[in-house]
Amino acid sequence: MSRIQLYIDEDAMHLALVGALRANGVDTITAVDAGLIQSPDELQLEYAAERARVLYSFNVADFYQLHTAWIAANKPHAGMILARQQRYSGSDQLRRLLRLVAATSHEDMMNRIEFLSRWG
């Protein structure tokens, strides 16, 4: 079983969080790294899916709709982690993400949505 690799969209992208994830050994890239700032959500998900990366975003409603559409179209993605914006501090996000990454494999996340709230 392989480890989750993250793609963080611009809504959830905070430099301190990204640095802390990387310092903890989580392979993490951002919308800035990918050159996708202000790109449509569909393009963000396509980028993550093509690279087998789990997308992390605060954009719950839009990405949940995209997930539903992709599943209906039999279009696979590497998974999503969704959280409500401004609900978690950076340290709380880090703790929950590290817990999720430690407990869930890349294979387990395929075509799945996880909500950060479950990992408290």
C-alpha cells in the first residue's frame, strides 16, 4: 500500500501548513507549485487525478459536486479531503491531516471523499 500524496488548492493553501506537512514527510504540492492559481475547480481536480494526488480543499460544495459528477461518469480520481473554511487552525489542520495520512493508503482514498472533521 502506498502513501497518500497531497495536492492543496489555493483555498486551503497556507505556507505554514504546507511547510509543516512537508517537514513531516508528506509529499505535498500546491496550486502555486502547479501554476494553477485562479484555475477552475475541474482543472484542479484533473491535475490532482492525473498525478494520483489527493486534493485538499475548503471548497466543499463545489468539489463534492465534481466528485459526484466524476463518479457518475466513471472518471476516477485519487480522492479528496474537504474541510469547512475557517473552522480549523493551522495546527488543527496539520494534526488531522497527519492522522488521516497515517491511517489511510493511496489505494483506500481512490474515488473517495474524506471530511477533515472526522479526523479530530
